[in-house]
Amino acid sequence: MRLSADGEFVTLVTIYQPGSALVTSAFYELSTALESLGLQSGPVIVGGDVNIHVEDAADADAACLAAVFDAFDLQQHVVGGTLDIVATFSGCRVGLALDASGVISDHSLITCGQHITVPVRC
């Protein structure tokens, strides 16, 4: 989704890798989308539930996803033992909040925000 306000843009991308399915090479074809996103003006925020333990360097899928992120200079902002990601291209800062799991469901709620400066017109 690409949002705009007075000529300023932010692109939001949501990805989902079902936990009930093995991660296949088709999942990593997200590289094709990332190539296009790198050409977009304005911030790009990639978020979603990838069902990959990205914090586990010994996990083969985590290593593959980390390699994709490294290749595109993407920074993962969610830290800790979660299966969710919020990633941006290097240099893009987001505000991030992680609510504890177990309140409403067994999943945590991750919220993020991106400040966009809109010029004032007279």
C-alpha cells in the first residue's frame, strides 16, 4: 500500500508466511519486490508475520532472511523472540511498541509509526 499526503509518500508492505507451511524458496522471491521498493520515493515499511525465528542465528530460514535483508540494506526493528518483523531500509527510523502476549491472545501486538513532514502551504 502506498500512502501520500501533499506529495509525501510512505509505502507499507505486509508479508505473511503461514506457520503451518514449510518455508520454501518461493518465499525468498520477495527479493523481486524489494528491488522495486528500493526505487520508491519516501519511507518503505515492511511488516508481517513471517513465522521464522529471526533472532535465532542457527536457524537456516532466519539466516536466509537475514541474507535477503542484508542484500537490500533492510533493518529489522523488532528484537527478541518473535515471529514478526517490522523492517525498513537503512536510515529510515520508525517508532515501535511491542505489547506483551497473553493479554488478548498468544500473540503480541506490534505497532509502529513513521513521522512524515508535510510542508505548510500559505
